[in-house]
Amino acid sequence: MKTAVLGFGTVGAGIYEILKTAEGLEPGPVYVRRGKADEPWKTDDFDAILADPSVGAVAEAMGGLEPTFDFARRTLESGRHFVTANKMLVAEHGIELQAIADRTGGAFLFSAACGGGVPLLHNLALARRGDEIRRVRGILNGTTNYMLDRMQSCGMDYGEALKEAQALGYAEADPTADVSGLDALRKIRLAAAVAFGILPDGCLNEGIENVSVEDIRFYQSKGLVLRLIAKTARTESGVSAYVEPVLFPQNAPEAAVSLNNNLASYEGRFCGRISFSGQGAGRWPTASAVIRDLENILSGARRMLPERTVSAAADNGGEKQRYYLRLPEAFAESFPEAEPPEAGAADGELRLVTKPISVAGMHALAAEIRQKGGRISFAALEE
Amino acid sequence: MKTAVLGFGTVGAGIYEILKTAEGLEPGPVYVRRGKADEPWKTDDFDAILADPSVGAVAEAMGGLEPTFDFARRTLESGRHFVTANKMLVAEHGIELQAIADRTGGAFLFSAACGGGVPLLHNLALARRGDEIRRVRGILNGTTNYMLDRMQSCGMDYGEALKEAQALGYAEADPTADVSGLDALRKIRLAAAVAFGILPDGCLNEGIENVSVEDIRFYQSKGLVLRLIAKTARTESGVSAYVEPVLFPQNAPEAAVSLNNNLASYEGRFCGRISFSGQGAGRWPTASAVIRDLENILSGARRMLPERTVSAAADNGGEKQRYYLRLPEAFAESFPEAEPPEAGAADGELRLVTKPISVAGMHALAAEIRQKGGRISFAALEE
């Protein structure tokens, strides 16, 4: 199957390279920006790609919504297959693109958009048809895992860890999407759509920006390892979806995820908990996930989104957990039932462990405290 | 797709149950032994199953080679799909069954035969088409992992751990296939066939029968965790395939595999190392793997074995590793280059660490020592 590649950056160039050797696949034209078509196999004319009847599929690695959404729509309208690593595109327009694919018989797959090289989504899409998926969760952002790992294993502070992650190319110059948990949240929303047929909106994300090296040291003294976890689960009225720091015992599989690796798990009624781990980003892992989707299309796969997938508000009010907190003494009254202060906080601050409290409740209280100028750091306790 | 089930034991009954709710699937007749057809949907007449044109696939959970091979052959000859959890059947007759499937258009899948619920084989079958798989390895026997975990976390001796595993139904009354590493070896041979198109013969297996609780304590004092690992890899002249105890640092993902869980990894040129973990046995995990294969058939999957898969002798002479040894002093001369004895051995015994030595060499030396009546325990050092 001749496959055109949109974009020739890190991932696009990787896809183009693997297409040369992958079974049943071959590279088609590569779309680049106007004026960048410096090789005969590159083009800056998308119409020319669709006019070539030998092109059977298009793999997108440009990122962004424009002109990618237009290109995706037109690829699928033409009856061709469309594969993407672009999580924003799927979150914004996935349901609409799947509807076009259903109409024209094209495939719409996006394994690389969640977990990079980690084969979560296509396994989830397969598992949900024979099982009843209850929850999906994981370490879905390699940048923040790298930073937390370095803070925990080398005692680096947040700023040093971020600088190192940037020097290694793991973190962008503007790292906000990573450290705020937004990148992981986008990925878990896609996993929710694949697992439950519901693309949740209005989710919650607490990142690692408020985690200090003192917090890490305190957690370590309790035998706990901190990871940034994205979660989604079926609830009574829909699905939950959120990102927050979580504390694990040292022998938990999550604690063994080092550097910028990812780990994702799903839990089914029949299969129990199944976990996947590997490289969550980078040229070759991400490109190999795109190739895997294309091979899957050759085997007959056509979709990841369940039929009748809808968008709906996330329900984060149900599940309750205990949280470790660090906050100014003045705000302790916000948690009247929390356990007596533990040692380990700086002057004027307290460390507390809450009673079980809903995710929505905890994130709302933290937002309220921050609005009043209080600095709070929190992490859920995995029990 | 109406699916007949062969066998109504632990796994067969699970498959039958899940077929009732899985998307696109429904339970067909269940084949049981003569005289055991005590329900209208059970039959002891295999011909009647093949005579039913509404049956599109057969799922086998009887075990053994007779009459399963005959049933598999006839199912595929009839153009139907055949799915099995039977590793012996695939190892003995898989290449022949695949040839029939290729001729008739039927699918032949056996995900549940390696790793139980852990989705290794179908991911490997997909990955190998777009990537170059270099090695596959894993904890593929839950019984021995349970025993090692109990010996390490609770200080149980080998006999106590075995008794507990038997009481919980993890180990058979005759546990030989598990504790000798033979069960794990059968599974990794299938993984080699799927990954490399070569089903290796004449492989090596060292199990855990020679591991004492004193060995475990000694390894723990060095910060090492013992796991029984099955490995296969491409070598210069073919593929290696063997099972042996391996020592990991405490923060390795393998060390975090608790109780009777499994963990399997493959390493590709492009994708890097990707790992899968979950329940390796039991009714629901194994049945859900069989269902996953059936769902995969509905998506278009037809095979796991690469075209032109052949059988060939394993090549275990290439890769070299260091080994920890415990052996009688009298046999120390078999390892002239091993490092000076360390503390921790009983009277008349030595503990040594070898220089890098080939897997074939180590297993041969151990066999020689045992033939002369010496008791040797060895474990490779993961470096």
C-alpha cells in the first residue's frame, strides 16, 4: 500500500524511512510546506497527492489543526485510509472524521496519538469488543516522568530537572503542556473514547509544577514514589477523566518506569489488568506506531473509535481517594477532617493526609486555595 | 460469528460464557467427551459441529494432541477459523495447520498459548511486519513466578512455596513442566516462530528446582531479584531460545512482577523495547485471549505464523553472559576463570561469578556436573 506522508519533521521522516522496508507498504509522496519541496518525492501540493490513484493511504505527522483537518477530511472523503499521530486533531475532529470514514470505507487509526510507541489504543480497541473495559490509566507523558525520575533518583530540583529534559530534547522550550498535565490529559481523553465510546470534556489536570524536591524527599521517606498519572474510568453516569500526581509503593510497576518511558494499563471484567510499556515519544517509536496502524489496515482494521462515539462532560465527582497535601497553615481549615500534621514541612506550611475525597472536590479546593494566593501541592495515594 | 468450543473445563467454560456478550460473536455447540453431553448445547459428536453450516469458527480448549490435531485439521480443511490455547498443538503441528489455513482461507490464531491473557503474540505478529524484531523475552510461567515471589518476599523455602502454589491451583499435582522451565520454553518457542518465522528445536531449559531459599537470600544481599526468564533472539545463524533463572536489579520492571503475573517484552529495531504484563493463566484471562483472537478474525486477521515458517535447531552458542553459581568445591575447576569465591555458601560449597560464557556452555557444564553427582544452582546476571 503506497502511503503518502504529511510532514517531514522528526516523526514524518521516520515514517518515510520505515515505509521503505515494512511488509506490504511503500513510501508515497511526502507533503512539505510551500517552497520546501527540495526532492522529487516531496511536494507542497496536497491536491497532487489526492490526484495520484496509486496512493492508498495518508499518514499525518504535521501536527496542528490547520491544514491537517482539511487534509484528513479530504483523504477520507476520497475513500483512502488516514492514520495520524496528532492527538489534538483526533480530540477536536475525531468523531466527525470517523463518520466520513464509515461512509467511504476508509480506515481512521491514531495509535501513535496516545502513548507514542506503546501499543495501547489498538489493543484497547480490540479488547473492548470482547470484554467490558472498566478503567484505563497510565504514565502517558515521558517528559514529566523523566523529570520526576531525576528528582527522585538524583535529588535534582524542579528547575534543574526541567533544564536537563530540555537539553535532551524531551521538553519543549515552552514546557507548559507537559508539566501542567495537559498533554497526558489529551491522551487519556482519546483512550476514553476508544474504551468507552465517550470523549470526555471538562476534565481536570494537576501537573507537576507544584511538586518540589522537598515534597519528593518527604514522599521517599514514607517509602512512596511519585508519578504523574492520567486516568479514565466508567462511572455511574458516564466516564471520569483526569490527570494528577499519584504516590505508589516502591514495588509497584509504576515505580519501575524510569526516565522518559510510558506505561499504560487497562482493566477489563474478564482480562483483568493488562499493562503496556515502552517509549512514549521520539522519532522511531512514534513512527513505528504509525506503521503498526498501517499494517493493521492491511490486516483489515478500519477503526479505533467505537460506533456512535459521543462527546460528554467528564464525571469526576464519584471516585474518592486520600491525598497527601503540602499547604500554608492558614488554609488547613479547608481540610477539617485531614489527619494531624506530619513532620517534614517548612515554616508556615503543613503536610496533611486527607480523608477520602472526590477528585473533583480535591482539584476544586486546590484551585480555590491558589486563587487566594496559597501554594498547595497534592498527590493522590494509591491504595 | 457462531463459535463452537472444544472442551468445557476451566478455560472452555470461560470462553463459552464470554461468547454470549462479545461483539459480533455467539456461542455455538460445545464439544465434550463421550457421555458428558448433559445439556442440549453440548455434543460428543465432532462431525455434527462440522455439519452445522452456521458454525464459522472453532475455539479449542481441550489440550493434548489427540484428538485435537485431528479436529484442528478438519476445522481448517472445512474453511472455518481455528483458535487455540494449546501450546503443544501449535509447537507440534502449527506449521502444518497454517499451511492448511493458507489453502482454505481459514484463520489460525493462538494468542492464548503464550502468556495467557498477556497480549504478546498478536502484537508481535503485527509488529514484525513493519519492524525488525531482535529479541523476545519474558516471565511466561506464573506458577514459578509465584513461588519465587513468595520465597523472596516471605522467606519461604522451595517446598513451602510449591505447596502453597498447589493449594491455590497455580501448580499441578505434578509440577514438573512448570518448575523445570519446560512450560516457559514451549511458550517462547511459539514467540520465536511468530517473531522470526523459525520454530526452534533443541532448546535449553534450566528451571527453579535447584534454587534454594539460601540462594535467594544471598542474591537479595547483593540487591538482586531472581526471576525465571524465557528468551529468544535472532543470532548470526538462526535464533536462540532458552529458559533460565536471571538476576535483576531491584528497580527493573521484571522485579516488580509479583505473584503469578507474567511480563513479556519484545525489542524491535524501530519501536525499541515494548513490554506487556498481566495474568498469564486462569479461566478469565486465558478465555479473554481466545476471544481477542476471534475479534481479531472479525477485523480481518488470518495468521500469526509468518509465511514460510520453518523448524530449525536453536543456536544458543553465541550470546555470552556472566552467571552466579553455587556448586560443590570439588567442581570449582570447571570454572577456572570465575571470580574468587564470595561469602554466603554452606560448608563444602562455593559461590562464584563466572566470566562471560555462552548459554550453551553454561547449561552443558551444569549438566556435566550434575551427571557426576554435583548439585549446582546457577542464574544469569542481567547487565
